[in-house]
Amino acid sequence: MAGPAALLVSIGHQARALCTLRAAADSHPPSSPPQPSHTQTFSTRRSGPAWHTPGEETEASEPCGAQELKEERRAPGKCPKEGEESGDLSPLSPGEPRPERLAQPGLARHETLREMALRSKMSRLVEATSQLVQVEQTLLLPLLQQHPLPLHPKDSIEFRNICSHMALQREGQQFERDLHEAHQCLKTIIEKLICSLAVSPSDSYITVQSALRQILQNLLAM
């Protein structure tokens, strides 16, 4: 049987693992969804049939707002000659591609399913570790003073070491293996705590058991 001292040791290792996990999560941010650049937004506003129809050279036939856009594209201090179109505002033939559509530097790549799964798994691991430390500190620690129970601090040490090793990996299969091992180790810690509470004669542990089962369920959620 172990008392509050053994639990405090376990909490200390878990708290250090939590700090490491949060740092690792910050160094592996998820990919951002594609966002249009200012150039693309500008191009979208002005695109339309009027810009692709040859022969429309008079200002009166231009769509609403076209003259203002034309003025914005002129170089400061330079007045184009009468009838001269400036830059890329000249009409395009129907089959001619737009330069803005050939290069889109403002678009970020989509997040792959694998990256989404890793991000979700890391998020659940961080959240479960945080919840476990909180339950142990606020609910379990006071009860151990009256009812000691079996604890396994070595599991918490192993969990801390796995998280420390994982934080050193930037990406790749090793990072995924460490993340999987960390999940399994935290799962083992929670399951052993639930089993220890189940054999205790005290009814006070029912609340703690329920909280731990909820943490385990969230950790294993798909």
C-alpha cells in the first residue's frame, strides 16, 4: 500500500510529461486550410465576362467599379495615353489563361488525413494527461490519507521518458511510434488506478473511479 507521498511522486513525473507534451504540440502545428491571398481576392472581384470580351474599349461600357480599379493599377505620376490599357487589365481572349491562376502563392496545402489523425491523437493525449493530474491532485490525494492503495510510480517515470524522447523528434515514423507508446503508457496508468480503486473498501473512491473512466474514454476516442 502507498500513501500520499508515492502519489505526489507520480504526479510530479506526470506534470513534467505534460509540460513536455505541450511543448511538442506547439512544435508540430497543424497545417492551415487554404486561404486566398490579396491578389486572388482582387482578381476574383474583377473577374467576369466584361474582362474577356474583345472590343470593349470605352469607359462607358465597363462594369461598375472597373474605372476605379483601373485607376488603382496605374503607376503614381504616370498618365496612360488615351485608349491605352494598363498592365493586366487589357481584355483577354476567351481561351487565354489568367496569370493569377497560374501561380497561387497565397494557398497553403491541405492537411492530410494522416496529419489530422496525429494532431487529434496528440490533442487527446495532452488533454487526458492534464485531466489525470487534476483528478489526482484534487480528488485522489486527500483520500489517500485515510485509505492507502497500490500505486505504480514506475509507470509515470516511463511515461515522462517517452514524452521527453518524443519531443526530440520533429516528424516521421519515430515520432508516431513515441506518440503511440505514450498513449499506451498513459492508458496503463489510468487502468491501474481504476483497478486499485476497485479493490478498496471505501465508497469515497467511486467518484474518482468515474472521473478516471471518463478520462480513459476521452483518451481512446476515435
